[in-house]
Amino acid sequence: MKYQKKRETDEAAQVSNQYNIQWFPGHMARTLRVMEQEIQNVDASLILLDARIPLSSLNPEIERITARKPRLYALNKADLADPAVTEEWVRYFRSADAGCVAINAKSRGGAAAVRAAIERELSGLLARRQARGMGGAKTQVMLCGIPNVGKSTFINTFAGAARAKAADRPGVTKGKQWVSTETFDLLDMPGVLWKKFDSRTIASNLAFIGSIKDDILDVEELAMNLLDEVRRNYPELVAGRYKLDAETLALPPYELMEAIGRRRGLLVRGGEVNTERCAQMLVDEFRACKWGRITLERPPRRGDADDGEDEA
Ligand code: G4P
């Protein structure tokens, strides 16, 4: 896909490979094997994606495993994403004949939207069960997604009680667990990342939103890439947040980061900018939506070639 290809470099591939071991630990491989088995026993799957990076959070292994049953995509954290682009994404998935809803897992509305969408997706099956006098059987749904996408939060809201503990770091959900409501049995699978990243864009996007553990990343590089990426599509948000004029906004990424650090008074003795602190501040503020609602990926246009420019 051109959006991903655009920024691939040999150097990036090396960086990705270097991190593969940490990015795909043994428990993720085990989770995929369990998913292969469990998909046979459920009625449908619910794939949580991050609305800010729908493609980069769409794990091809999960896609492959869940393809054999009806599935619904939920674009979670839609409250952090650009609403206009989220609408485009919902249209994109639906035009490929997949159920898709945009949600905020923290809100009850999000859970209700998913419940209704699953019932819509499975209307045929539910009607058949009803006809066979099995209308009371619970709908079994496998819940999957990458680490930190909001599965625990979703389950808490969906099941109406604090059954799964939301945590502030990726990879906390360790084993599969069933969570039941009156009409659903939800099988919560631990978050799974990629076995191998094919593009720098995917790796970077996952890092930007916090799905890859920060302690294996260079935070300054992360922040510079983030600034560079976001200023292309949302220059006004970066400029507005850090009170930058057009000239400063156009600086090379390291100098831009320094300018922001200086403005924020993040200095060390001698008056130099503490770029590490500045980088962490930038990443934290982006993740907390302080820059504004931002989506880092646009849906590919139908019939897109693999090269050329993206829509802004
Ligand atoms: P996981 O099980 O998939 O690993 O994710 P988890 O539910 O632990 O959620 C990871 C973080 O994402 C949590 O934030 C959670 O509150 C947040 N989150 C989940 N869904 C949404 C959503 O739709 N919108 C927003 N804005 N945030 C969401 P945290 O900072 O780690 O924890 P907390 O401070 O919220 O307790």
C-alpha cells in the first residue's frame, strides 16, 4: 500500500528487525495459536482498531485467523481521532462489506453501538437460532486487537462492571478470559503485535500511540518523527499548541524540537535544551490529545496505485 511504502528505508528495516524479539515475545505466538483454535468455537470476532491508525493497528495475523467467521471492526479511541477521517474509515471498511463502528470504549454509547452492530452482523444466525428454539443461547464473540488498543476498557464498559483491569502499559492482559453479559460471552484475547514489521510506517505509528513499549524506543527519534509526520497533515495543530511561526514550524525536526523545548523552558545548565525531556513531553502530550484530534492514516482510495502522493 503506497501510504506504507512511501517511508520505507533500509535503515528502518534494520531498526525494525533489531526490535523484533521484544516486539513479538513468546506469549504473543501462543495467543495466535489459541486464537486459531478458539475461532472455531465462537460466532463472530470483534477486532478493536485504534481510530488514529486503523491500518497500522490491523494485524494481518488476526485478519487471517478471523477471516473464517463474521467479524466486526470497532475503531476505538475515536474521541482522540480526527472525526472527518474516522467517517472516511468507517465508509472504507463498510465498502469492503465489513461491519464497522467508531467508538469510545470508555463510554456506554460505545458498548451499545458495538452490541447493535454485532446483532446486525449476525442477524441471520440469530434468526436461525430463534427458529430452532435456541433464541436464549448467548452470542459468543472473540475480542482481539493489538496491545493498548483498549480491550480491557471496552470489556469493563460492555460487561457493565470492572471485570478486567485497565492498565497504563501495553501487554498487561496475560491470558484469555471469558466475560459474560446477559446475551453475550466475550472471549478476551491478549494483545498481539506483528511478527515482523514490513514497513517503518507501521512500526512508527504503533510507537506514536504507545502500543510498543517505550523503553525499547529512542524517545528523541520518536518525537522527531512524530512532529515531522503530524505537521504534514495538521500544521495548524502543532503550531497552535507550541505557538510556532511558519518559519519555525518548517525547521528540520531536531531544530524544531529544540525550538519547542526552548519555548517551554526545558533547559539544562548552560542554556541548552534538554531534548530528551522535551521529546518525552511531546510524545506524552500527543498521546493525551493535547495537540488536538489527529488521525495518522488516511484510507487508501479505491484503485490506488502504489506510488504517488497521498491526500492531505
Ligand atoms: P488493552 O486492554 O487493550 O491493553 O488496553 P486498555 O483497556 O488497558 O487501555 C489502554 C489505555 O487506553 C488506557 O489509558 C485506557 O483508559 C485508554 N482507552 C481505552 N479506550 C479508550 C477510548 O476509547 N478513548 C480514550 N481516550 N482512551 C481509551 P491509560 O492512560 O493507560 O489508563 P487510564 O489513565 O485511563 O486508567
